[in-house]
Amino acid sequence: MASQNQLSRYGAISRSVPGGLHPAGRVFLVADSDDTTVGPFNLGNDFPVDGNGVVRVYSTIQAAVNACDSRGDVVWVSPYHTENFTRADSWNVAGVQVIGGGEGDARPALVYNDSGATVNLAASGIRVSNLMFMASTDSIGIALDLDTGFFGIKVDNCIFNTDAATDNFKTMVRVASKESVIENNQFLAQDTVGAAFALKIVFGEPDNLVFRNNYIYGQFDSGADTVSASPAPIGVDTADTSDTNLSGLVIQNNTVINTDTASSLLMRLAGGTLFLRGLARDNYFVSYDSATADTSKFSFGLAAGQGIRMINNYCGSADSDALEKRINDSFVELV
């Protein structure tokens, strides 16, 4: 059996894990099947079953996650790895990191070929980094679902995209886990009546959620494939609630460009008798809404004392009578 100490090829990969590898943690590798068993790479030979009988190389992320334990394990997914699936995956090992290799289009891709396909993050402390989530059919419900009852999930440096103009995720990321961080991701939409939410926040669940430094671009339409709750690129889901209170929400340094000419709200952080406490600051919004009737692009709920505080946010609109504005919770200032 090949050596798997810090001087071996396995050791070299384990040393490169972002943030370091816990001493008790193991690294599991994921690659396309032709790279795991045959061919010039043949990862099965390079990374054989270890001395404890643990298989280290898999052809799907789900299989690798299933092999992990809650000891700081890492699933490293090779560049250009592609999974076409029509299922609901559940990554449910606490503390596991699923990290993709490569940059841009070389990132590993999860391609959704069925409207019911989804990935559920169903354990605390999971990290998902540097993956591509690709819609390859119409009206996919949820790309990535951070489930209720868990804490401290992180999603960073991922891309949510579409194969064609008629493909879409209704919701790209749904968050119901507390104390989670969603940062440095790209959310890209095309379908003219499809995308509803880049970020859907389940009311009453994800206290202390941080959503920062993300880029949202494309057509987020008010039709939104019959999504029941009022859609917005960033919005709370007032139909899916477990509590009337949501505390500690931070929306910071995000760029939102909605290219739909009859767009929905740009940000909806209020609704009915729901109470929200948090901060939205230094976000940039662009609306290409050119519909005849002017409509409000933001819903904060501050008049009833139920909404989020707004500081130093900017909005530009395609409407001729709607100038660029700086939006704070106490006033709207033309700039």
C-alpha cells in the first residue's frame, strides 16, 4: 500500500486544505469515474484504501460525504468533475467541508436535470466552497437548501447558473439554519418567468445569518413560476415560517442587478406581523424595470417597527422618473 504520510501525494493534498486539516480529519477525493479507476490519473491507485480499510476515492460527492465522520473531514472535488442528477442529495455529516478545485468553469459542477433535484445541507458546521450549481431544466425548486435545526453552515465562492435561457432555479439558496454565512458567491438567472429568489430566508429560523459580498445578476421576475411567497432576489419567505421573529440578519456589500423589465422587488425584508431585527448596509441595487407603472423596489416594514435597519444602500432604476437614490431607513436621498 502506498504511503499516506505528509510526504506522499495524499499528504500534499491534505496540507493544501484551506484553513488546514484537523489532526483527526481525513481527506476524501471525488472525480469522474474514468479518473478514479482507469486512465492516466487512476486516483484509485494513487490513493488506495488506507490502513484502517477506509476507501478514499469516490465518483460522487454524496458517496464521499457518506464515508465521512464528524472529525473535521474534507471532501475535495477535482476540477471539471461533473455530476448529472435528478435526485435529492443530503450532505448530513457535521463539520464536513466540501471543497471544489479549479477556477471559473473548471470548478466542479452539479447539473440539475429534474425539477425535484436539490442538495440539502442537513448538519451543523458544514462548509460548501467553490462549486458550480447548474440548472439544466425548467422550474427547479431549490438548488441548495440549508435545513432547519442546524447551525453554522457556510457557503462561499460558488456559482449558481443555468444551461440555457429557459432553465432556472426558482430558489437558488434557501436558508433555515442559524448563524450561517453566505459570502462571495455568484447568482445568475436567465429565464424571463422563472427565478424568484437568489436568497430565500425562512422566517423565524436563520437568526444571525450573514449574507455578504455576493453578486446577483439576471431576470428575477414577479411571475416566478408560481412561487407562492412574494419573490425578490433577496427576500424573506413569509409563507414558510416557524416563528414570528428573526434576529441578527446582516445583508452587507452585495451587488444586485435585476435585468427584467417588469421586475419584482429587489429586496423584501418585511411582511405582515413578522418581526425582523438586523442591518442592511452598503449594498448596490440596479433595476431595469421600465414598466409604465412605477412600483416600490424595497419592502422593509419599518413603518410598523417590524423591519430591518437600512444604512447607506444605493439604488439605480431604468424608469425615467426614478433617479438614483441612496436609501437609509429614515430617508431616501437623491444623489
